[in-house]
Amino acid sequence: MLTKRIVPCLDIKNGRTVKGVNFVDLRDAGDPVELAEIYSNAGADELVFLDISATEERRKTLANLVLRVAERVNIPFTVGGGISSIEDVDILLQNGADKVSINSSAVKNPQLINDLAGKFGSQCITVAIDAKQIDGFWKVHLVGGKVPTELDLFDWAKEVEKRGAGEILFTSMDNDGTKDGFANEALSKLSSTLNIPIIASGGAGTIQHFVDTFKEGKSDAALAASVFHFKEIEIETLKKELRNNDIPVRL
């Protein structure tokens, strides 16, 4: 059985780490490079950096941040936000990123997934999907959750896999920042439908929530932000508890 991964997420805005609730009400959580090093030393398996206010002009800023992070950590890290071309990915990988995450750009131009997977390999391409329930159906949202679409979460996830994505980062907007637990029913459905790893995101508040998403949600990895940034859960303690619950993790 593959080990389950614990993935701290750093949402970046204007060079700082921020965290909100349901994608709004952002507050400062510290310097991303310093946090990255702390998590790397604390036993995190991977890191995710999302430039939540990315625009074309800020690509150079993000590349510089990636370079600084790469010099300080010894675990894989994924970078996302505003990526819409092979050139964008090239710049980030050259500066030390291990993987990239695309979201809105993939929905607007699904061929981008094929192109990036073909050029850099599927293992390098994560497709992030932000979705919330509307009238009982999970609908995909774009631009940091601001723009609703008619796309069904499960249909889109299947297409993403078919086009060559290496993994899916699914964030439940309903659960994000609430600390009430992950959207395990949806995660379980995704996991049973797809053959690529699913990263659970949105809702982590207790160690039990991580246990539940691995057991009930069948997630391959669990991503969280505020519980790590504000030291509500220590990664070492979390992993020991997961081990105690017969969940395979790297200690």
C-alpha cells in the first residue's frame, strides 16, 4: 500500500502566505520561504504553493520565490496560479519546482493538459479543481472560486485524467477553512472513479479529519493550511496518530 501524503499548502498573495475561510477574509500567515523550510524539516511529504492573485506580470515574481524555496527545502513542491502556457511551466520548473498545478486555464483550454503532459510528463502536472454543491450537484468554479461554471466535478475529473494529468487536487469550497472535515463522500466517489491520485483539500480542523479522509474519503494525500500555519496541528504528531490508525505514512 502506498504511503499517504501530508501536504501543507501556502496561498501566496503579494509575496506573503495568507489564509481565509470559504476563499475570503484573508489574513497573514507568514513568510512563505520560512514556512516552507519549517514544513520540510517537520516531516511534510510535499508542499503546494498557490499564487492566488497571479497575473502574467507576476510570473517573474513567482519564479524568484520558487528559486528561493528550492534552495531551502528537500521535499517535492508544486506551484500553481496563473499558469496558462508551456513557457510558464518551463520557467517554474527551471527555477526548481517539481510539479505545477493548473486550474482555470485547464477549463478554458482543456488541450493545455495534453500539451503540458506531453511536454513535461504526467507526473509533473496536477489539475486543481475547486467545486461546491449547487442544488445537490458538485459544480466546478474558476478564478479562485469566484466564477461558477456548469461543469460537473466528476465529469471534469474524468476528462482531466484522460487528457494526461498526473493527479487531481480537489478543494471543496463548502468545506474550505471551516475546520469541519473534508468532503469525504465526494472524495470517495472521485477515488473510486479515477486511477490517478486524489489530494483532499478544504476542511481540515482536527487529526481525526485526516484519519477520516484517508479511510472514508480514500484520499491519497491530504492538504491543509491554517491548522499547520497557526500550529494547531504538528505534522509529527499527526503522522504518529495516522500510524496508530493503521494508515501508512512516512515518518
